[in-house]
Amino acid sequence: MIKYLKKILNNENYKRIIENIVSLFSLQGLTYILPLITFPYLTRVLGPDKYGQIAFAAAFITYFQTFTDYGFNLSATREVSLNRDNDDKISEIFSSIFIVKIILMTISLIIMTIIVFSFDIFRSNWILYYFTFGILIGRDLLLTNWLFQGMEKMRYITILNIGTSIIYTLSIFVFVKESSDYLYVPLINSFGSLIIGLVSLRLINKEFNVKFIRPTLDDIIHQFKEGFHLYISTLGSSLYLTSTRFILGLFVSDAVLGYYTVAETLTSAFKGLISPISQAIYPYISRLQSENPIKAKKDLKKILIVMGTLTFILSIVVALCAPILIKLLAGENYAQSIPILQILIFTVFAVGINNVLGIQGLVAFGYKEKFSKIIVFAGIFNVIILVGLIILLGSIGAAIAVVTTEFLICIIEYIILRRVKIL
């Protein structure tokens, strides 16, 4: 065992992966742990109603985040990874994507403004949506996670996120004292996002010599084409992730949405444990499949077994401990969140599997179009069953719809990977 560990640590590729996993775990850990410090405080101070309103606004803005991201978190990461020794090419990629994001962000702001002032459900609390939109500007336009990930240097973003997360946590306790202070939550979050975004722009110039150069029209069109299929897939995933909370909010009270959001937030915290591993491995698998496809396939199978085992055990443990977790973290007023969490937590197992099959498998091996079609199909399937299940079972029905959709994705991805002989 010791010899095996030494062999891994002496391998430069594995050392880089481990370093990035540690950095990303630090980032994701504090990204989720620090909000979990404020989570019990906010659920108690704001109550289910205001907590539900904030959740509804966040779900609404996530549609625009999906639109602005346009799949670049995967397509650009891969492109940067393949060209990371070429400073001029990296600058070209950064500049063209930045321009595309500005265009998409402007369109998003215009569409959001039209919607907010056209419907009473939005207009009655219009300022909440604009404060929440600030998070999108900082995190999606200015923060270049995809570039750091592609360069496999995530420790920079780790440090930035830790700093802003600490400031956010302290600010919540200072400024949010009662339910009427709920607007401070997205405002503080937006302010922190803008700061980290601006600092990251300075970092990529200093550390990677990335400069803004005026992109050609061909460069911009190229990025639109590269991100399109992955954008379609993220749009599809939005239909079964973001839409669940948003559609539920159209059918139920703010309080019921608050109960669902508590369960979803805790589930997301556990799903966050998957992300560092996935983000660190993706650039490695992307390179390896072009250099040594046989080894890439073997590594993929190993990752699938490990990820599946760990996430299954985690899901079972959390489901059994759900009553304790809800009471401890959210308070006794959120007892209705317990059965929702016991269902939703199994998305951790499903996401662990479909992340390996979809991102590390289909996308990294060049099957972006197939991956996109799967996610779009799943998104449409989710919306179809979601409305009916919400009408019949309320928030429990919403949780069942999400879990069913995630496992459907796993099955389809596995079948395709077997057909193309990757698994």
C-alpha cells in the first residue's frame, strides 16, 4: 500500500491532480461550510417565508446564469488545458469569451428587466432580483474559474473564495438581524462576488500573462460554436435543477418553498463534495484520452467504482440522519424539510455516477453532442413529470421528480458509453 502511494505521489500527473483536488476541496469545503454557519442563523431569523423569497429569486436568476455561462465552464476549460503552454492562445481564448459573456450578460439584464416589471409576482419585490443579479456579474462574467481550472492552478481561486466567504459570513451576522433585513443577503453576496471577480482578472494577468486583446469576429463565432452543445446540456440540466425550485414556487407558498430549499441546500452541500474531484480530474482525462485512450478508459472505470461507492454510502448515512440534521441546522420550524431531504439526498449518489459517465466519459472523450441531447431530454422529462407530481404531492413530488430524472440520466449515459466501447 505504501509503495502504491509513493508511486502515485512520484507521478507528476497524479501529483497535479491531487494538488488540485486538495485546493478544490478547500475551496468547496469552505464554500459550503461557511454558508452552513450562516444557514441555521438565516433560517431562524428570516423564517420560511423570507427564506423562500430569496430562494425563488436565486432560482430565477440562475436561468440567466445558465444563459451567460453558455457551457464555457467545460468547453473553455478543455481548450485552455490543451493550449496552456501558449500564452498568446490563452489570451485569445480569454478575450473572445469575455466579449461573448458581456453580450450574453447584457441580453440577460434586458430580458430580466422586462419580466420583472411585467408580472406582479416579480414587480412587488423588484429590488430583490436586481440585488441577486449582481452575483451573476461577479461570479459568471468577472470570475474566470474556467481559466484557472484549465491551467490546473485552482489554489488561487481557493484563496480568493475563502477570503470572500469569510467576509460574507461575518457580514451576515452584522447586518441581518430580523426578517426585514432579507435584502442584505443577496446584496452582501453580490458585493463579495464583484470583489473576487475583479481580483481574479488581475491574477490571470500577473500569474499567467493573460492580456485582453481585441478578438476577431471569427474568434467570437468559434467560442459560440464550441460552447453551444454544452450550453444546451446546461440548459437541459437547468430544466431539472433550477426549474424545480422555480416551478414549485409558482404552485406553493413561500413557506413551503422555504422547506424545500432547506432540504435542497443541505443536499447541495453534500453534492459539493463531488465537484472538486470532478473539476480536478476533467482536464487530466481530457488530455489522457488524446494521448493514451486505453489508459484513459481504465482510469475512468476506476473513478466510476470509487465515486459510486462513496456517494452511495454518503446518501444512506444522510438519509438516516436527516431528522437530526434538519433540527440542528435549520430548527424545529422546518420539520417538513425532513422527508424532502431523505428523498433528495439520493441525487448525491446519482450525480456522482452521472458526473463520471457524462463529464469524464462522454464530454472528455469527445461526445459533447450526445451528452447535450441526454441532458435536454432529461430536462424536458423532468418538467413533464414535475408539474403533475407537484399537484399530487407538493414539495415531496418535486423531490421525487428530481431523483427520478438524475437516475434516468445515469442509465442513458451508461448505455451509450457501452455502445461506443468506452466502458
